[in-house]
Amino acid sequence: MDFTQNERLAQITEKTLIIGIDVAKKKHVARAIDDRGRDLAKRLVFENTFTGFKQLLKWAQNLADETNKSNFIFGMEPTGHYWLNLAYYLRAQELHAVVVNPMKVKRTKELDDDSPTKNDTKDAKVIAQVMRAGRYHEPILLEGIYAELREGMKLHDMMQEDLSSIKAQMHNALDRYFPEFLTVFKDWTGKAALHFLKEGYLPEDIQSSSEEELMGEVKQATKRGVGIKRIQELKHAAETSVGLTVGLTMARQEIRYLIDQYQAIQERIQAHEARLEELVLQVPGASQMIAIKGVSTITVAGLFAEVGDLSNYRDPRQIIKLAGLNLQMNQSGYFKGQTTITKRGRRRLRSLLYQVARPLSIHNEGFKELHHYYKNRANNPLTGKQSYVALSRKLIKIFFVIGTRNCSFDETRMLRDIPQLKPLQEVA
């Protein structure tokens, strides 16, 4: 659970040893200060290994004994992934590990020496100074089912990226050898199109085949959906093709290889999504979230992969901030600029919520009405994209209530809780 800044400041006392750590791939650098910001020892350089971690704890304990400190707080920047091993290790030792926003470290760097110089020793001390001011956060270190979901969603994203790459390579091959193919078959992943491509049918092969032979090939892949008219279009496209006529043997091999990869990844994705569904249904409230029309299992799995256990949050606004969907106002004096979202949180979570907002606004009657209201209200109407952001924020609040109270979603109640919509409902 994250704390308010006052609560974080209360954790920093004269008995607290504040240790800032600049993390790297092979070696980390640690600096220690007290609650007044005074250096307590020379820097410690330790390796990103079990031995190095033990060296850090021994160094910290000796320093605590020398300075009569009884509490530790370790802080680091959550950049990349190198910090994770140390953070999980410190948690396993029941020690307090926190994270500091890299932007805060960057902007604080010049306070001591009026220089933007960057080095590991200086960064470690700056991290400690930022912590002393209470400007740190509790890291989201997932465990159990939530850790499995995070790794599962990473793998899911990886497979989706590989699938997109395969699709792009197939379009490249078709553009070179049969650019007219997609004027006949709008989608090369359809059964009939895949069959022709996998069997190596390029323009010269189609030209030399009769319509009956081509229809026979289609029937091997699908029993309906492709008639003689489509075959005639395919024949015409082959006869007028401007595709390359050289290197055809290896081109056929390339296309077969891409199709094999595409089908293999598709099968892996389907099996993986089934496993993700089994996992996410073990989380309280997940089944009720999936039951919302327009919300998929992958959306809910992605939510818990990013935020973890909802009981760790006091208010849905913490999750809104974590997603970078909190609003920032740009105004000074008589100037009033545009209000935007901060985009300072988790990009993957923000993208996930934004992507689900569109189908919700189309298929879910409650969100559809809310979307229409946002865009057409008399005071401060929103654009389509701004409305999707507002729907994303609303969805976070709904997920929070469902996850913490284990209840079902009620469209009518959602709209009833919005005072501005009551006159519209009464008119309807």
C-alpha cells in the first residue's frame, strides 16, 4: 500500500538510516545519509549477486551500529529490470525497499553542486536525498497469482509482437511476388487463401491451372465461402500480375515458412490465453469483471498483471494515477491552458484501458450512453479520444469496487450515480 507524503515523512526519523542505491547491470553503488541529509559513510560498490547483496546488508548493519540507527530504508530508481532482483531480496529479508521516480532524481541533481553531472556515486546520494524528503513510493512487487499473471501477459505481448512481425513479412512477400492476391482475398489468413499460399500457388501456377483444379484446391480447405466467381477473379489477377518471376522456388519456401510460423504462434496464443483465463478466474472479482459486456478475459488479466492485488489500494484514484490517467491543469493567472492527462504512470496499463474503452462505448449500453453524454454535454463537451480517457477512468473505479467488494456490475446503477445524467434518463 502506498502512503501519503506526510505518512512517508513520518517514517523518516533520527533513527532511520537512508540508503540510496544506483542500480546497474553488474554493479550497484550505495550511499547512506541520516534524516538531516548528512553523509554517514563512503560509498559502497557491490555486485549484482547474492554475495553482493549480503555485502550490502553487512555494510548497512555496521553503519547502523556505528551511528546508533535502528531502522533501514533502501531506495532505488525502477528503471529497466536490474532493480527487481535486489528489491525482491530486500523484501525477503523483511527490509523496507522503496522506489524513486527517475524524473525526481534528474530534477534534484543540481541542488547540491549546481551541476547536471551524472555518475553512479552522485546519483546514489541524490536518490537518498529524494527519499529523505518523503518523495518515494512503495514498489509493486507482485507475488503468487499476480506474479504469474504479469509474466503471462509479458509472454502474451511477446507472442503478439511475433505474430505482427510474421504478418508484416508475409505482406512483404506478397507485395513482391503476387501483389494482386489481396485484391481477391481481403485477408490472407482465411482458410482458402492460406491453402493456396501454403501449396505454393503463385501467378504462374494459377495461370497453368484450370478453374476446376483451383475449385478442387479450395474444397480441400473450406466447403463454403469461395465460389467460381472468386476463382475467376483469382485467374484474372494472376494473368495480369506484375509480381516477380525470378527466385520463385525459394519464394514458395519463404511463404510456407511464414505460414507455418503464423499457425504455430496462433496455436500457442490460443493455448496461452486459456491458461491465463484459468489463472485470472482465481482472483476475487475477476469473473464479475469479465461478465461486463465489452470486457475480455485478457483485459482483466492485464489489469491484475499491472496493479496486483486491489486490496493494496485505498482508493481507485491511486490506480488512475498509476496508469497516468490523472489530469493535469495548465494555468497561471488569467491564462488557462488545456487540461491533459499526465501519462506518468504505467504505459501498458494506460494502453490496455484505452483500448477497451472503444468496444465498451459500442457494445455496452451503459458505457455507450455515458460516451454520448461526455461528447454532447452542454458544459465542456469532450472529443472522442477525451471521452475514451474518461471512460477508462470510470472503468478503473468500477473494477476497484467489483474487486474489493466482490459484487456484480450494474449499468443502471452506474448511470444513476451520475447526477448529470438523471434529467436525460427521466426524459427517456
